[in-house]
Amino acid sequence: MKTPSELKAFMKQRRMGLNDFIQKLSTNSYACKHPEVQSILNLTPPQDPELMNSNPSPPPSPSQQINLGPSSNPSAKPSDFHFLKVIGKGSFGKVLLARHRTDDQFYAVKVLQKKAILKKKEEKHIMSERNVLLKNVKHPFLVGLHFSFQTADKLYFVLDYINGGELFYHLQRERCFLEPRARFYAAEIASALGYLHSLNIVYRDLKPENILLDSQGHIILTDFGLCKENIEPNGTTSTFCGTPEYLAPEVLHKQPYDRTVDWWCLGAVLYEMLYGLPPFYSRNTAEMYDNILNKPLQLKPNISNSARQLLEGLLQKDRTKRLGCTEDFIEIKKHMFFSPINWDDLNAKKITPPFNPNVTGPNDLRHFDPEFTDEPVPNSIGCSPDCALSTASIKEAAEAFVGFSYAPSMDSYL
């Protein structure tokens, strides 16, 4: 059970992005003396061009343009929407509740500042997010992209509007969940991860903040900015990324890792749902990393044997012995913990969720943090002086985000 001071520190740390977190860690003299932290802070081997904090590179030339292939010539523009409320914030922009002026439908519109993305050289992750969103149309537990468009200084994702609240929000309010509720959420999350893996996509950033509840209480996975595409069943990658509490040992060791990194994260989220804090958590970040790498998993006796066995299988430090390492999602589905789950019924949303958010309609924002919803909307979509791009930057942004805009073909609606 968290104390108020623990809870406050935990939430503050969780809201920080990885880059900011690493920068903060590097200025902590005590933490920096820890050998594991010294190793972690040395993040950029020159042979790995994929790393997020790589050396500055020149603006993309025409031969380096990120071109995502055919997409329609979009006519969408910001004035098509009536922006109602801020419902989320991130490193590069905000998410707003918006109503389309023509069809009166409600959407979550993710508005990203190109200047901020280019400054941190994150354009590849943004484009990867869009790629993954385009592939999500066939799964019930992944947020859907309706269309995307861009202006000279901003990118816009027009997404499903999900207003049951973040799993993080509900977990903070209730501290922990009973096992049947945790099992239901874990099953829907596993189904979504299994689908992404079937497309050779590794999610890499599973955490309660990226897991939403829809208006009925079903799981919706969102935020695909750290997804890694084209990872074959036995393929690996080595980018250091993720959220500190959920980093798998192999990521901390800077070793190549595979799709089993997502099963570690599922174990961490399930553990947090059952116990109220992530496994190996410590307010001292150096100690937390050391715990992840070296401390044996300790489970209190207030969970079932099947939950214990599942957590031990998912939170196995050696990825070659981790549950899911040979048959991926099939191993998860077959585990005794999920024996009460009919997976066909689950994917058809025929299983009644254990919790109903009881929202009255799209304008019901009770499950969103007032930190977001109290913020005035005009500042969120208007171009302030500090976000304006120079003529040269506009040209650079146009090259970097070639192919971003997307609108589905008409047969997508049939």
C-alpha cells in the first residue's frame, strides 16, 4: 500500500519522459556512482544508429525522406473541428477532445509540434506510430486511427475517442484490483500484444498510462510511438527505450532483446494491478534498476497459485526462459491463470467487464485528470511564437514528414 508521499513521488516520476528521466538521473551524484547506472547512462554505442539519443545528424535529404507510400491527398484541416477540451499531454503536444463540424462525431485529436519532434530527432518514432495505427483496424483492443493530416508546424492524429479513463487513473484511485478484474484486463492486454506480435510489431512501452478503458470498461491500448516494426519471431532489436519501472533486464543490460520484452511488461502491469506498485519499485532509481537486474521476485501470499506462477513466468529475468519465449501469445493463452477465459468470447467483447466507467456520453470527462481538462483549449491548438517554424525549418519538416497524411479509402467503411 502506498503512503501519500510515496504516491506523489511515484506519480511525478511516472509523468516524466525517459529522456527527461535520464537527464535527471545523470545529475544525481549519488545515483551516478552506482555501477549499473553508470552503465545505463552510457547509452549510445556508435555502431547502433537506431538509438534515441544518437549524435545530431543533418536535416534529411530527399534520399532520406520518410515516405510511407500511397496515401490520399487530404483536405482535412484544423478548422474542420471544434476543439472542446484538453484530455492529455505528452512530450510533443496534446490530445484534445474534438467534434467534427460536418458529421458531429467526437474524436481524440493528437496534436504534435513538429519543432519539438525535430529538435529531439524523434520523427522516426512518430512515423512508426502512424504506421502501427494504420494496422490496428482489425483488433478490438487497439485504438483506431480515422485519418491524419498536417499543417506547416503541426501533425494531427484523428483517433477514436475513449473516455473510460487510463488504467493508471483507476489504479491510483483503488490502489489495487481483485484477481478476477486483473485477469480480465491482463487477458485483453495480452490479446492486443499477441495481435501486434502477429504483425511483427513489438510494443515496448506497456504501462498503465497507455492502457485506456472504453465506455463499457474494455481495454484499449494506445500510444504506439515506441513500437518497433519488422521484428520477425526470432528477431531482436537493441534500442534503449521504455519507461523506467517497466524496463526488462535485457534492455537495462543493453543486450539485444525480442518480443518477450512485452511479456515482461505484461507481468509488471499484472503485478502492479495486484499489489499497487510495479515489481522491484524503489523511489531510489539506482536501487530500482539494481532490483530489476539482481533482486529475486518476491510475491506476497495473497494471490492464487496460478497468478504466482504466471508472474514468475513473465517476470523471468532470463528472456530465453521467460513465458512466451517459444510460442509467444499461445503460451500466455494456455496458462492456468487464464483458464476461466474464453478467448473467442473475449475478442468478441462478449464477456461483461468487471468494472463499468458509467460515463453518460462524450462530454462526460469524470475519468480524465483535471490537470488536463482545466487547461484552456485555444492555447493548445493556436500557434504560439515559440512553436512557430522558420522557413528553413518548414522545409525540413516537410521532408521529414513526407507521407504522414492519411485518409482511409472508401471501402474501409464497407
